[in-house]
Amino acid sequence: MAVLRRVVTRPSGTIPLIWLAVVGFCALFPTVVATHDPNAADFASLLEGPSGAHYFGTDELGRDTFSRVVDAARPAALAGLQAVSISLILGLPIGLFVGYAGGWWDRIVMRVVDAIFSLPGLILAFAIVAILGPGLTNAMYSVGFLFSLRVIRLVRGMVLSVREEPFIEAARLSGAPTTTVLGRYLLPNMMGPLIVQTTISFAAVLIIEAALSFLGLGVQQPDATWGSMLRDARSFQRDNPWIPWPPGLAITLTVLAFNTLGDTLRDVLAAGPGGGSKAPRRGVALGLADGATTAARPAVDDTADPDPEALLSVRNLSVIVPTSTGPAPAVRGLDVDLRPGEIVGLVGESGSGKTVSALAVAGLLPRGVTIDPGSRIHFDGQQLVGLTEARMAQVRGTGIGMIFQDPTASLNPALTVGYQLAEPLRIHHGLSRAAATDRSVELLDRVGVANPRERLRDYPHQFSGGMAQRVMIAMALASEPSLIIADEPTTALDVTTQRQVLELLVELCDDLSMAMLFITHDLGVVAEICDRAVVMYAGQAVETGDVHELFATPDHPYSRALLASVPLLDDDEDRLVTIPGRVPGPGEQIVGCRFASRCEQAHDACAAGPVDLVTLAGGDRSSRCLLSAAAVEDGA
Amino acid sequence: MAPTLAFRLVAAVPLVFLVSLLAFGLVHLIPGSASETILGEGATPEAVAELDAELGLDRPLIEQYWNWASGAVRGDFGRSLVTSREVSDTLVERFPVTISVASGGLVVSLLIGVVGGTVAALRQGRLTDRLISLLTATGLAVPNFWVAVLLAFYFGVQRDWFPAIGYVGPTESLTQWIYHLILPSLALGLGSAAVIARQMRGGLLDVLDRPYVRAARAKGLRYRRVVIVHAMKNAFIPVITVVGFQASVMLGGAVLVEQIFGMPGIGVQVVGAVLAQDLPLVQGVVMVSAVAVILMNTLIDVSYAYFDPRVRLS
């Protein structure tokens, strides 16, 4: 009932239901709706257009088309009911039995079903009508038989998936008879999909019924069906162009109604109980969203200019993501600088905003995620925020190389590695096919792929994870970039391969004097390869500085907690087990320090207002903590 | 690719065998024997028995099946009970027309479906997308024979843009062949175009969110190239499955639509045969349609290997 209410409250449920109610009323009480006797000829008014006397005009015998369309609702409804009932009566028990019994029964029946499915439905209906003889009922037997196959498939599939459920197993073990198990447990579970299937079957049955009538294999004259009316209409179209429209529209609208109702039912059932009440939630969401965006406006000094000596200089980067409570910033006013040849780590837990920041720099944010227009990303002296997609593609193709977390998913499974590698070479460097191949071989050789020339012809699934990541690195090198952005490049690899790939990356940066922005949750890796690091928490940088100093004397309580948890870091999960609590989401409104709820040293002032990033005594480090700010002031 | 094709063809043999059992079984579901149909009402039991013996209908079922099936393999489906013409002659003469219309429908549905689905996916959530989704819902609901009736009248009769009636073989005149196929193909293809468009839209949206599409953009490729080269080929894999289903739908629909355009296909024959219970012809049509559909699906299976290299090696 709750389902029904949710269907009725949607326009995609109400409108089809109203139309089907109209058709149903016509089928039950045709004489009430019809204005004329549907079979009464009137030779005084042949093939007339629509008028007050004949709403839809008249046919070649002067019969009233409106009344005939109304009258034809009954055979259509009957045909649909007959065929759908037959399909359920045949299909439900067979499907239940085959699915439940399994084994040879299942194999044989399903093979036969597949064989019948390989035949065009209409031709099969012909064959059955040939056996049974023409007539609407026979036609519907054949259509019902055809659709029982669909029911068998559906029911069998559902039984197979449900019978492995623990509660079915328990019922069986407790000694309940098979029929009880089937009737009491399986059937209720499949009512939903079955209702959807039946609704959509109605639509398909109507079309086939109309087709058979159209061919003269259904209802016999003079009774009207929508299909036979269309058949007759063909001969008299020239004299009355209106004539094929009413029956055609009647079929189309009824089929459309059943299809739409089926889709709506499916959506409602898929949403599950309690889902689907969208309207009130949307109102709440808007209220929250406004609050979130205004409150989250980062309190960072907007006047700070990009560093002219830096290759990449990010200032006040804010990235807005959609959340269940409306748009909210996942990155809040991030500043990062990379000098040429420098390796900078961006460290943090999942949800810290590190990957989103990296994607923002490369202009690769997913749809719906946007950079706040107040952000500045200067790369090679060029402001990247606000560039067109085409210009941004140019920048990526010639200046920035990217390496992603999951190498096997980041290579296109349908194209050879050689094609994918040669693509940027040919487009951005204008190399010929042969030259691109030679260069690809060089690149693969450079990243340590054995037999590079042969492997160019291989597809990504033929590469192991480590080798695939080497291919990705080669692809990033293809554009001869001055900056590499590596987003957790070793997370998906096994431990020995991780080391090799890391060493390769560092070596390449040195040899080709590339800078690298290295995104990771792994502090050990940062200590090993980075010059400087930015520790991120809940969208903000909480501490930045030289890696050696940062590791020797971490200032921010979060950095300290992070460092303390390194030995216990769980390799499989991007999660730190030793800091209790969780990272607040982008939509969560926190007035003060975003780490305060998990901080051991938190005090009342921490929650009072936004905390700024303060430069520490050394000059090259900064931290976003009130304790550090106090220490700096004391020292000054 | 050749070994794959050979393997798939062999794998299709059991299916053809099963269909042949079904087609043969049809005869024996009918009350009375074929001889009664031939001789008509009022035939003496002796005459029926005599004809039964002549036609081999008094033999055991297995022997009858063997005789029928071994003939069918050679393309001999017996003679029509009504016209006593060789069924195979009728099939050879008329099936190419039906296949032409079905192929035309498939081409139309692929063209419109792929373009429509792609445009809808790239304009997701915008007005164009919603308009296309409205059109696909309508396309799924409109009976192809109604579209055929309307197209034939408005574009064939009222405006003489395309022939409303008739057929010209491709060997006679290729351009005339295509010209005559345009309206029937459109009428037949629109419904399947809607199915394909829905699949294409869903498939492309799914693929556009994959990491390898982001990686392709990261290489600095233009969005157009990313969509056409990197996304389309992968988005096509689920579409191919749908096309396989539609091939069967097209063949059934062609039988209907060709009659509206007065084309000398198998349609008129089979409807006549059904009304007259002329079973050898019905059997022949069922068998040839099934083999055509199975062949088409085999080709589609093989084409997976082109779109999805992972299939190639397994």
C-alpha cells in the first residue's frame, strides 16, 4: 500500500493510471461512453472528418470512429488479461520448480526456453496461430505462451538468488515442506519484480495483439479492435486522412501508460521502503547548503600572491562538491608551492581533500565538482582557473603528467597499450606513426618494461599491476612534462612492487628535472622521497614544511597523531586506526578548529572561531593550531 | 577471428537442432493429419490413409523427423499443402526481401539509436536529454505498423518523396533498392532505435565516469576525442547485446511492415499459410528465421572480440 501511495503521488504514476482507468472504464461500460452503436453503418455519412456529431469522424461504412475506438477497449483489455494470465499460470510454477529443483530439470528447460527465445516472437506467434487457428483467443494463447517464457526466466533467476539466502536454508533445514518454503518465503520476495514484469508485459501483449489483428489473425469482423481498425484504415486514408489516427493513438497511449507505470513501479520498488519522499528533504537541504557555503568560506589571506619563482603555485584553492546536504567545500583555501624539480607530498587520511586538490590542479574534477572562482592555480606563470577545456587539455598535454591510483582501471581496456602511448605523442608532438612507435619503445624501456616493442601490441589486461603502473608513468612522461602529479601511485600495488615504482619515480624526477606533487596517506613514503610536505585535514592544510623538520618536530597535534600511528598503519585500508573519531565531511559545519573533536589537547578556545595557518619560528614552516600561534607570540 | 567464428558456429548447432525439433513438433500438435488439410473436408478415410502413406505420415515419428530434417539440411522443406509449390522456392524468392527490410531497420535503429543515445549522454540532465528520453519512451510505445501506415501515406502518397509501395532487388538497381527500403526501414527501426538509444546513453554515462576516461583526459586529449576514441568503443559493448535482441525483433517486424509497403516478402505468404494451416511453409519460415537469427547472434558474439579484447583470449 505504501508502494501504491508513492506511485500515485508521482506524475509518472498518476498520469498513466488515469489513462488506464479511462481505458478500463471504456472496456467495462462501452455503451456509457460511446455516442453511437459501434457497428451501425450510416451510408449518409461516409469517411467524414471529426465533427460534433462524430468526434473522431466516420469510417468507410459510416460507422462512428469514436464509438469503435471505445468499443475496442474491451477486446484489448480482455486480450491483455488473457495473455498475461496465461503467461503467469504457465510461467510461475515452471519457473519456481526449475529454479528450486535445479540440476537437469533446470538445464533442459532453460535450453528449450533459450531455443524458443532465438525465434522472432511474431513468427512464433504465427506458428502457434497456425496450429490453433485464427481468432483473438487463440492469438492470445500464443502470446501468453510466449510471455510465459519471460516469466520463467525472471522467476527462475529470482529463485536462484533467493534460495541461497540463509532464511530459506533455515526453513528448509527445519523440515518445512518444499511447497511451504516456496509459497511462504519465495513468492513474497518476488512480488515486486513480478508486478513490474506483468505491467510491462501488458504493453508488449497489446502491441502483438494489435499486430495479429492488423494481419487479420485476431478478432474477426465486424467487431472492432484497434489493430483491425488500423488495417481497414489503410484503404481509406486517401479519402479520410484522419482515419488511422484514433486507433493508432489509442494503442500508443495505452502502451506508453503501461511502460511508464512499469518504470515508475520499478523506481519506487528499487528505492525501498521509506525512500522516494524527495520533496521535504530538498527543502531542508537548501537551507543547510546556504549555511554551509557561507560558514565555510575559508578565512585565508586573499592578498597572498602566487610565488613567481614556483613552477606551480596554488593560492586559496577551494573545491565545491555536491553532498547529501547540498554543495560544500571539500578543499578550503589550500596554498601549495612547487619549485622546479621539487617533490612535495600532500598527506592525509581519506576525506582530507588531497586527491580532490590534485585533480583540481589538473582540471580533471568530476562532473558537478567545481573550483571556487576565488582560487588561483598558477602553473608556469599561467592562471589555470577559468581556462577553457581545450586550453586546459593543451596544458595537460604539454606540461603536466598524471599518474593515478589504480593503473589497471586507468588504462583503456579496449585499446592497445601502444595506441594509448602513441596518442599524446602524435597529438602534442606531431610525431609520425613510426616515430611515435619508436618513442613509445624508448619510453617503455625507460620505465623498465621488458620487450617494449612487442608489448606495445598488448592490451592492458595482459599487464600486471606494477607493469601497468609503469605504462601509466611512461604515458605521463610522453608529454615531456615539467610537473608530475601522482595520486597514490603505489596504493594498489603489492609491497615489493611499491618500492620499485617509487624508486623509478624519484629517479625520473631527478634525471628529467621534473617536479612532483605526490599524494599519499603513507607518511613513510613522504619521509623517504619528498622534499617538503603539506599535511591536510578535512579540506585544510594543517601543517606544512620541510620533511626532515616536520618529522623531527611535528607541530600540529594531528601531524603528531599521524606520525605516532605510522607503525600501525593498515596497508589495506586507507584509514588510521589509532586516532579515534573520524574526519568531518565537507558539509559538516564546524566553526572552530576542524580537528578539535579528535584532538587530545583541545580546549574551549579551539571551538570558538576559525583557526589560521601561522608561520612558525623557523620561517619555512606553518601550522594551523592555537597552541602553535600562542607559542609563536610568546617567542616573538 | 576466424577460429572464433568457426567455434561459435559449431556451438550454435545444438540450438538449431532444438529449434528443428520444435518446428517439426508443430505438425503433430495439430488435430488431424496433413492429408486431411490437403484433401479438404469430406475426404474418405481410405483416401486420407493412402495420402498418409504417400507422404510417409504413417511411419514412426523418429523416422518422419529424420526424413524432414535431412531434407531441411539440404534446403528441402517439402511442398506447400495449398499450392504444392516447393517451399524452398518460395523461401529463396521471398526471404531476401524480408531480410533486406529487417537489415534496413537494423541500420536505421543503430544510426538513430547510437547518435541519440550519445547526444543524450553528453547533454545529461539538460533539455536535449529530456527531449530524447521523451522521444525514446514514445518510440517504445508506437506500433511499427502504425508508423508504417502513416509514413506510407504522408511521405509516399501525399508527398511523393519515397515509394510507398513495391520493391527493387539490389542486383537490379542498388540505388532503387535503397530508395525503396527507406520508409519501411524507418517504420521498422524507430522502436529499436529507442531501445538502443537508452542503452547507449546509460553505457556512455557509465564509461565516462571510469578512471581510464579521466586518464585519457589527463594526457591532454580534447574531450571530443576522449568521447569518440576512448569512451564509445567501451560503451558499445552492452549496446551490442541489445542489437542482438533487436535483430530478432526486426525480422518479426519486417514480416509485418513489408506488407504495408506491398513488398513481395515472406510476410503475405506466411499469413496466408497460417490461415490455411499450410504447415510445411510455416515450418520452413520458422526454421529459416531461426537460423538467420542464430547466425546474426553468432556474428554479434564474434564482434564482442573486436570491442572487448578481454573476450578474445578467453
